[in-house]
Amino acid sequence: MNGRFAAPIAEVDHRGLSWHRSARCHPDDHPDCVEAAYDGCSVHVRDSKAPAHGELRLPPDSWRGFLRLLDDTGTSGH
């Protein structure tokens, strides 16, 4: 997906998606994070604090555009 994402988190969901968090996301320091998973066709994005409440499914180009926008506006945290 992107170099900003750390190793997969502890669980893989029932669909076999391996969820990732930003390398800057630490529960003690930054509990409000998103998780992302790639299924080969789409990028799935969900709230790390409420993963059962649904997710967004985006085309990979849209996800890359979103990440570029964060970089361009200086809100990506690095």
C-alpha cells in the first residue's frame, strides 16, 4: 500500500484482510487512527477505535490521491 504503514495489526478479519495502521499510530500517544487493508482491487479504510462500525472502500488511485493531499497540506504527520 504505502511505506507509511507499519506491520499488520494482530488480527486478520473474516475476509482475510490484513489491516495496517500508520507507523505513527500508537494507542498511548495517538489513539484516533485509521486502519487500511488492500484486497487486490480496493483499499478498505476503517476507524481503529470502532472497526465493527463499517469501512470505506476506495479505488487505489483515490487512496493514493488522498495520501498525496495529506502530504501537500502538511497534515500527514511527517
